[in-house]
Amino acid sequence: MSSTAQPSTAVPHSRWRRMLRDAPIAIGISALIAVVIVLIIGRPESLFEQLVFSIIIGTIAFVIVNGARLLLWDRSNWGLREWAPFALLVIVTAPVAHFGGMQISGAILGIEVPTLAQYPSLNQLSMIVLTLIVVAGMVVLVRHREHMRRANEERAAERLRAEVIERQALQAQLRLMQAQIEPHMLFNTLANLQGLIAIDPDRASEMLDQLIQYLRATLSVSRSETTTLEQEFAAMEAYLGLMKVRMGDRLRYRLELPPELRKARLPTMLLQPLVENAIVHGLEPKIDGGAIVIEASADGASIEVEVRDTGLGLGQVHGPRGPRGGGVGVSTTRERLEALYGARAAITLLPAEPHGTLARLTLPLESPA
């Protein structure tokens, strides 16, 4: 918290608002003091008069002292430089506010009150001391409330800054995860393209055409944080067209997207790791290849996207990472979902019937804004 005075721009309006906002505290405490005085003197019939005297005296004192505080010492941390003049002001204000309040109250109620010459007395002195204590307590209470309010505002601002930093870190992490997925397929395709150029130039040319179509479908959204199911399915159709050039009749595929889910939003590049996993681990190692079906459906507030292949199935293919269980692409996608949605999203790998693998992606249904 800064110990310097608040900037002067727009301060007058702010001070008036704060004075008005805290006035009910002064009125309430003054009314309470009037009730206490009535109970002490044992004259309940004088309650109304005491309320008028107490509220007017208390309000005058509060306006003077709290107004000076807001004008001269409106800072969070007080030292001797602030407390000393504040105490002096309270001492000076107490008799002024008490005498002025007595005169105003007497005029309102039509009651004779002591003049300035008659004023000095033991009874009036005790009331001045009471006024001093009460007004000092009022202003200290108000200042403490403002101090707590400022502390809460600073804590809220600090939490907001922390959330922004955390969100930026999460976005950087997600971009890194996405960057790990994108080059993987591209490098594999370029390696295959390089091999085809020498032995089958026609197929190499067709693969290059399909690669261009795939890049057109993906590059426009690959740097965005979210896309639509329609765009994601279009990218997967282009990707599968590219894989069909490489695998020929060994690959068959079908995509099913209900019209009502076309505009549903989801993070970019979620489906490609699942489809690539199905081809690399399920269909390519199988002599006669197989089929891939991608279909989306809605289940209440969730979307389910299934990638079903008729490949070798779970646990049938071994490699550097052991039996088929997802690979880097699927594990990275699972981490992205965990970072974005927590327990509200998941990727599940299951055996498909009659053979192959079913990858089910579940995530919250998010409609376009």
C-alpha cells in the first residue's frame, strides 16, 4: 500500500461521496449516545430532545474532523506527522461543535441554551470531553473501514493480476503443446513425398496437391485458440484425403457431423492426433488396411466425438512406447484438455467391435458467442 496522498484528479467528487457514504455512521453513533445519556440521567421523556442535540453536535464534529482528514491526510498509512495534527484538530473541534450544535438545536426545539458567557461549566466540560471521544472514535472507525476496503481492493487487484499471469502461462503452455502436434504429421508427409518423387512421380504430385488442400484447411485456424467442429471436420477430411493418396485402397473413411453441431466451438487440432493415431498404430501396420469413421454427437451439455478404426486394436502394436496406448499426440491432447477443462473433458481409448479401436473425445458444448 502506498503512503502517498491520493492523486488530485477527480478527488473532490470522491471525497464528497465518501463523506456522504459515512454520514450514517456518525448519525447512528450520535443517536446511540443520546440513548445512553437518557438512560444515565433517567429521563426517558427527554429522548427526542437528546436525539436532536446529540445528532446535530455529532454531525457537525464529524463533518469538520472527517472533512479535514479527507482534505489533508487522505493516505493509507499514518505516522506522527498525521496523528499529531489530527489529535489537535479533534481537541479544537469538540468545544466548537458542541457549542454550535447546542445553539442550532436550541433554535430548532425552541429551548433556551447557555450563551457563550454562560457556557464554561463542569457539566458542559464533561459533554465536550464526551464529544471529543465520540468524534475521534467515529473518524478512526471510518478510517479503519476505508483502510480495510482499500486492502480488499488491492487483494482483488492482485488476484486479478495473478489470474492474468496464470492465463498467459496456460496459453503459452497450450501453444507449446499444439506446436508439438502440428509438425509431426507434416514431417511424416514430407518424408513420404520425398520417397515417392523418385519411384512414382504421379502419386507424388497427387500427394502434394492433397497436402496443399490440407494446409489451406488448417493454417487459417491453426494459430487460433478455438475453432468450430465444421472447420475441424473439414481439416480431418483433407488430412484423410492426404493419407488416402499414401495408402490407396487400404484406407476408407467416413465423416458424420450433425448440422446442429457445425458451429460448436472447441480447441484447435484436437481431432488430428486421434485420427493420426488410428492410422499409424491401427491401419498402416495391418496388411489390408481398414476404415476410419469420425462422428460427432451431443449429450446434454457435452459433445462426444468418436474416431473408430478397424485396425489392429489396442495392445496389438508394439514400438518404442510399448503397446498401443495413444502416443505423444494423444497424451499431449489429453494434457491440453486437462489444462483447459479439468475433469469436464476426457479422451478414452476403448476396443471397437468387432475389432479395432474407439477413441472417444468428450468436452463441454460451447456454442458460438
